[in-house]
Amino acid sequence: MAEGKPKLLIVEDDAGLQAQLKWAYDDFDVVIAGDRASAIAALRAEEPAVVTLDLGLPPDPDGTSEGFAVLDELMALKPDTKVVVASGHGARASALTAIERGAYDFYQKPVDIEQLGLIVRRALNLHRIEAENRLLAEKAGEGNRVLGGLITGAPEMIRVARTIERVANTNVSVMLLGASGTGKELLARGVHEASERRHGNFVAINCAAIPENLLESELFGHEKGAFTGAVKTTEGKIEQADGGTLFLDEVGDIPLPLQVKLLRFLQERTIERIGGRQHIAVDTRIVCATHQDLEAMIAAGRFREDLFYRLAEIVVKIPSLAERPGDATLLAKAFLHRFAAEMNPQVKGFASDALAAIDGWPWPGNVRELENRVKRAVIMTDGKMISADDLDLDNAEGSEDEALNLKSAREQADRKMIRHALARSEGNISNTARLLGISRPTLYDLLKQYDLQT
């Protein structure tokens, strides 16, 4: 095996082309696979940075079904892999579909070795840059506050915060996708406060909480006398956020007729109040959020596709609390400190069984559920330390995603346990080592190996 060379997996069933491609990439450690089973086995064993994939594989060498099946499995197992797919003459549509499903790029058959080499090396460079960015995110440390108020030590959430910081100073519309209770409004406020609009108003409206017949007036305002009860002219939320940011929570609940009016505002940047004829220019940035599947709603005719693309210029997916190892403990301690000061100053912390329960609970209600449970425990406990019984939690472990191989499964388990222990011990190395049942030197070695930082 070529030591130190980057891995390149070539998935191709033509023996002659296999040999030609392997010869062309002497600066790579090339692995060859001719079918789906061997391709997935090679991915698990070798963890290549780049894969070239012929979509026409047996048992469907003249079609694309088997190639797409391989691509889907590659992306599910190792989504950071850069996959370059082969496109035959007249098969550009298949290549574009492959990119929609996660492929990095495509190349035309018959193969131009020089052109393909440029694509492969560009993919490798991008893979290296992304890997470095992940390491930097992981080194950001436990318990960081990002975007001025978000508490997280999880690389998954730090990446979300960094994405928001990068797009904040643009005027693009941002869509936040995540389950209820994941902190979408906090992140929307983070977009506002990190932008040049921070001196303007941040106005939030929950589109699911307002009856349909009132939502239009809430958004666009109304003139005096526009309807019964309209005793004065009232600005809508869009107008109130002029020069600032409007956060539309649960945007999927906006009725179709009102979607048309919102789309017109996004296109023309002017509004008309209900009962008015004047076009009012408004400079308002839109940030929206939903937990619904808007693409399914578009397919069902319940959400306008053109509005979706106006609102979703940048899409940010927010991980659930269960996908952020260690964060539940960090957040629980922050909530306890706040609520104890307000409601029950005798409470000083969590007992060990409470911390274990917090670590093990899957948190289906996410941060909101955690906040509510801690608040209730602070109010109801009679002691100085909150117990698992006070939190009303049974210790439970959430399900784990399938690991790529045994090595990556061990690494995932090590990282998760170390991050939990660091959070529970507030970064104290001696206490962390004691929780993990290892020596301090061993813990230092693991922290260095996994690029974790106290």
C-alpha cells in the first residue's frame, strides 16, 4: 500500500478502464471496485477522500439504478466523501440528479484523463479544507457562547453558528429548519444581531399561533376603517421591522392566498396595508423557520414553490439536542444557575444521578423540554442538589447512527464519552479522568488524538 498517499476509490466495472484510471493516478492510493458490494466494503475499509463512480454498474450496466443506489449508500455512510460520477453522452440529466443526491461533480464519457484528474484533485483539496474546518470547530472548546448567547460545546452546533455568522451581513433570506425546541428564534435573533441591521428592530411572529383571518393584518397592517374594529391605522410586522429583521416562525402555516402577497413583497419590496392603495417601500430582511417538510407541502400543493425559493436562499439545518453530545449538561447547568437565582437560591447543583439521567435522556422536546424540566426541578426540590427524581427522568440511551466501520464506531463512542465527562466536570481534567476511569496521561493522549480541547 502506498503510505501517506490520499485514498481514491474507483467504482467501475470495465476492466480496461479500471487499469487506465489506476495508471493515471500514481499520486493516489487507488482502490478498485466493480460492483456495489465491493464499493461499500472498500469505503468501510479504506475511507477514501474521493470516489469516482460509473452509474452504469451490474446488474443494471445500461441504466443508472445501481449507480444511484451506490451513491445513496456512500452518502449515508460517509457524507464528507467527494463523489465524482460518470455521465455518458446524453446523460447530463442523470449527472445533475446525482449532484442533487450528494455527488460533488461529474465527468463525461469517454474519459478525458487530464480533465478528470483536475476534477479529482480539486475534490481532494476541498475534502482537506472541510476536514481542517471540522477540526477547528471541534477545538472551539466546551461551553462556548456563540452568536452572543447560544451555549454549546458541540461541533455540530458551532458549525451552525459559524454559517449564520458568515451570512449575517448579507441581505439573503435565511430559512432555519429544525424540530420544535431547538432554538430557532434564538438563532434568528443571532442573524439579526450579527448583521448591520442590529440597530433596527427584530420583530418575531409565530404564523401558527394567529388565526388565518387575522394573520394578513398582523403582517401587512391595515388602514383605519378597513374592516369592522379597525378604529385606527396600524402598521404590520413587516413595516415595524423596516431597517431590521422580521422572523417568521412556522412559515409553513401561512395560508396560500397570503403566500401570494408575501411573495409580492419579497419581489418588489413594497407593501399595501389592508384597505389602503398606497405602495409603501419597506427594507426588511426575512428570516423564517419551520419544523415541517416544505418540499412535501410543495408537492401536495400547500406551499408555493416560488415562495420557498425566495425564503430559502440560505437553508440552515439545526441539529436536535440528542445530536449534540455534552450540550444537554452544559445547558442544564446554565438553566439551573438562572432559575435558582430567581426562584430557589438554596439549590446549588445537580446530583450525580441527575447528570447521568440528563446525559442519557433523548430529549424529544429538545432545549425547551430541558429548560422546562430544570425550572420545575428548581422550584419543587427540597434539597440543595437536584436529583434524577426531581427531573422526573428515566435514564435512557438514544439510538446511534450506523458507524462506517469498527474504528469509527470506537472513535464515536470515545468522543461522546469524553465530551459528556468534560461537560459534567466543567473541564476539570482530574475529575474527567476519574469519571472515565482512566489516568490523566491517558486522558491527555485521547484529547490530543481526537483534537478535543478543555
